[in-house]
Amino acid sequence: MRNIYTPYLAEITGIKQETSDIKTFRLEFKDKAVESSFKYRPGQFVELSVFSEGEAPFCIANSPTRQSGLECSVKRMGKVTQALHDLDIGDTVGIRGPYGNGFPLEALKGKNLLFVAGGIGLAPLRSLINYCLDNRSDFEDITIVNGARTSADLVYKDEYGIWQKAKATKLHLTVDCQEENWSCMVGVVPKVLEKLAPACGNSAAIVCGPAVMMKYTLPVLLRLGFCEPSIITTLEMKMKCGLGKCGRCNIGHLYICKDGPVFSYRQLEDLNYEF
Amino acid sequence: MMKKFTREELYKLIDGLLKGFEVIGPRELAGKGISYQAITATPDLYLGDGFTLEPVKKFFFSPSEYLFAQANGSWEEMPLGKSKRVIFGVRPCEARGLTLLDKIFDAPEYADDSYVSRRKNTAIIGLSCLNPGKDCFCTSLGGSPLDGRGMDALIFACAERFIAEIATEKGKEIFSGLGKDLTTEEREAWLQDKKKRKTPGQINLPESLDAVFKSDYWRKVSFACIGCGICTYLCPTCHCFDLADEGRRKLRCYDGCAFGDFTREASGVNPRLTKKERYRQRVFHKFDYFKKNFGENLCVGCARCIRHCPVKMDISEIVRNVSLEAKA
């Protein structure tokens, strides 16, 4: 019998330093039967644990279409993330999941997709972007707007070239302030988005970033003509169980862990949610 | 099925049960009030009007328990509680509380094995309240001191004897050797007598709290709160918990919305920054969110949070007055 709170053991098989405080960990289950039965959708998350230190939720940042192990990008922020950053290749962690609803893949089929990301907010979108590129014929045009405070804070840099070359796919990068040797856009994400003015017809916008970016990006999307149900975001809050039992990550009557983390802007409006 | 028996017969029954079961019931401890404890000898069992400090939930969902431990690079899970238990003297409100906790911990998708196993292996024998407390408001939440929901049997103290209404097979088994069945006439008389029993007065609770979420009311009513969390610990339906690492073991312990760090994130951001948001969460979880998810309020009106609040906050009054606030 397996307790619902007991994690599976996994080994760190790769670590990539994305920025000064973000690392992407590649994780493989020690039990090969678990590895092959672990199925997830883009937008779902796992609870990662470090022995004796604690457990925290992280989105799965790689696409299930390229599955060999899981990737989680972790920003060093508190106790568990510091403990994760202190680990090396070959070290063992615990994984529970996958949890949450994931992105509404069926509803997104046949649409133009606008991805808007800020900082580490690109992590859950990267899973979906790569999923869409691997199922290219299911989706129309793909536009990615990705911003960070500085160019040093941009994540997944080595994938930008692939995204730029992909069929009917555009990538716009932006940093908050002008830097030397920076040839892409300058300005915070909402401003850049307004300037780019992507078309809203038959489109869905998938947005993830810090609260302040979300707050100013949503009005821009509405002005551009995106309707509330087709603006999709993925949220986070402090979580413990990931199963809708421990009682802390609710927005109104919905739990981010169980009913989310992916919500439409329409749902959040109905729930009195404020960024 | 209804049975009548004397106190002596009940004691004899419990003596018999002690051989095969772990028997738990309310006990009055000098200087410590009444609390659910293991019963080792029948006179220990308290069958008076008083209420236990802690609700019976701790025998299913423990204030603090180890879930698993890391051992030799693997996990060792704690064995499930499989001992056969009978809990006597459970109040109707608390038994209803268990039926609400079932919706969380015995959920179809993710069932909590330790909770489910304890529920399965425990018989609940209730005791109807002859004199409900002055703060009790179970009737406002669809309950009653005469309500046997969530129990295997409910015992009523009558003038010179007890009557048990037995609801389940588990209950029948426990009471199989005890007392006599009620005759048809006795049954009729008892049903009449039951109607005359004291029940707490009913208050009107609002159907929905949607309209008052943004109201300043929550700042005003939470002003006195010192964030001690006793309301959540003593509540028969509060189920929030923390998962914490202690050495190589994983602990699950009670946690609650009254505490500032309950939702404080590693970045320092806290979506429920002040006691206004925290107390509002408590009231909404109980009287709005849970109802949206499960069709019932997450409160059984036991009034423990009212009786034991160090600053005398009264959730029944606060929720009742919401209606006035919404109109204002």
C-alpha cells in the first residue's frame, strides 16, 4: 500500500545553470516501472522533496512529447529551493505527482497561440510550447513574447534559436532596460505586447509571470481584443499536499493544486481574484 | 433497531468489549476537564452533560503523526492503524463532523489511507446531549442532539435507563448481547418523549457570502483575533495541515488559516497578509467554499471555537450578522 504523501525516489541526472539563481534539474525515477507509467500533460506540476529539508511544488518544464525524465526549473528563493541548488548530479530527491489540471490542449487545437512569459514564468509555458511544436499541425501561428529584467535573467536561452526557426513561429525577446550588445526589444512585457499588437482572431493567450506583470498584461490583452475565456494563466501559491486537502492554496472555492493551476481569466474574475 | 438497558448493563457491555477492542470515551480528569481517553475500567466513562475540550477527530486525523521515514535510500511507511476501536460518548455534532472530514480524506481520487483505515476499524457510539450548551448551534446547520448520522448507534440517557438507536451492522454487533428490544408501545412512547427533548435554538445563516467578500466587515470582526489558532485545533471539521520534515521522518500536523505563515511564500509574499484575510478565509471556507464544493457547510455548530476563544469571538454571531452587513 502506498501512502498518497509518499514520494517516488528520483536521481538528478543533469543540472543546467540558467541564470545566477535559476537551475534546471533533469530527474529520472529510480524505479523504471514508475518512469514508464508516469504520464503528464503540459501545465501539470510535481511535489519535489529534498530529504530532511522539505517539499515544494514545481511545474514540469519539459514537454511530455520529449519525455525522458522530468525537468524542473528552480529559482533559489527559500529553504527547499536552496537545498535543491545545493544538490549535485547523482543525488536523490523525492517526486510526487503529477498534480493539477494542465493546459486545455483540446481547446487550444486549431488556434493561433500567443505565449506571454516573464522571468521564470516561461517554465510552464516551455512545456506547452515544445508540445505544440512537436504537434505542429494541430495549431496555427505561434507567437512567443518573453521578457526578463535583464538579458542575464532570461531562461532556456539555447532553445530560442530553435523556436525562431520553427514553422510559423515568432519569438520576441525583451529586457526591462537597454543593455550593451542587446539587439532585441526593450521595455516591460505589457508595453512590448501593446507595441507588437498580436492579432486576436481565433487566438488564445497563455500568460505566466510575476504578479506585477500579470496585473498590467491582462488589460493590454483585453484591449487587443482577446476575450476573457481565451486568456489562460497558470498560478502558484504556497502548497503542501498538492491534493486539495491541506487547505491553503484556494482561490475562492477552487484549489490551485487540484482545480488549477491553469485557470482562464474569466474563472479568476468570477473568483474575486486579484493579482 | 432500538434497545433499552441500564447503566450496569452498559458497564457490563463495555467490560466485555475491553477484551477485544480498544475502548475510548470521555473521561473527567481532575483539573483538566473532560477529554476522550482510553477507557480501562467502566466507571471511568463520563456520561454527563459536559463536552470534551478536543473533538473526536484526533483519533482519525491526528494533531501530529509520522507518515513515512527515509531508510536506506528508500521510504518506510508507517503502518496503518488497524486496531479495532469503539468510541463511546461521541456527540452528534462531532459524528457529523466526521462525515464532513470523510469528504476530504476519503475522497474518490486521493484517499488518505491512514484516515480511511481508522474510520473503517472504529465504531462510533454516540451520546445524545440532554442539556445542549448555551453556545451550541447545531440545529442551524442541519444537525440536532437527536441526530444519529455518522454513528453506528446513538445512546439517549432517560430517567432510569438508556435507550440506544442502532443504525448499522457494526452497531448491531456491539449491542447484540445487551438489554432488550423496545416493544411497539415503548417505541411509540419513546418517539413522543424524544420530541420534547431540548435542542438549541435556530439562527438564520446566509445562503451565500459572495456579495460580502470585499466588505470591510471582515476587518472589523477580526480585529480582536490574536491568531492563536485554537478555533482551528478544536474544530471537529477543520482539516488543514502541514507536511514537515523532521530529521528523516515526514510529519503531518494540524495547521490553520489563523496563522500568518500558513500561506506565506518563500518570496515573502503572503496572499492572506492580515488577520482580516485570514479570518475571512476561515468563515468563507466553512460557510461558502465547502458548500460550493460539497453541498454542506463545514461547521457542525459544536461551539468549541466560541467557548474556548481567548478573545470571545463568536463565529455564529459573525456569520448571522453578515446578512445585516450585506444590506447596509
